[in-house]
Amino acid sequence: MEKLAELPPAALVTFGAVLALIFGVRYLGLFQGQTASRDKDSGSAQVAAVIVDPSAINRATAALEAQTLEALNHRKMMERATEEVVDCLQELTRGISALREELIRKGR
């Protein structure tokens, strides 16, 4: 609270206005929700829940399965590419080690 007293007057007014706006929106939102629940019939929600197009759900499921399969294939491809890179790095490491040992033997 001491920090609020140190603020300039314009900041205090802005802070109060923002708080009033937040509480106003909250109050009006609750008020609108209460009036909407009285106006609507609960039977309309039940009817809407029953009317569902199964073909749309089937198409969405098939699309999701295809996307999952594609992601798995991509992951496997990335794993193979990573293994190839690791193999190349191992070969380079062996070559560098052999060169280092040869230079040590030659005394350089």
C-alpha cells in the first residue's frame, strides 16, 4: 500500500479506472450470464448434442491417423539421417586420432 501512495496522481487515476473497468466487465458478464440462462431452454442443448454428423468425425479421425503415420515416418527418417551423421563423425574421429598418433610417432 505504501507503494501506491508514492505513485503520481495520473497513475493512480489510471489504476483506479482499470480496476473499475475490470470489475464492471466482470459484473456485467455475470449479469448477462444469469439472464441468458433464464432465456435459453435446456432442451435445445440436448438436441444439439444428439445431432452429430458421424461422417465428419470419421473423416477427421482418418486425417488424424494419416498425419500421425506421416509424423512417425518423418521421425524414422530423421533417426536414420542422424545415425548416418554419427557414423561419419565417428569415422572422422578415428581418422583424426590416427593422424595424431602418426604425428606423435614422427616427433612433430
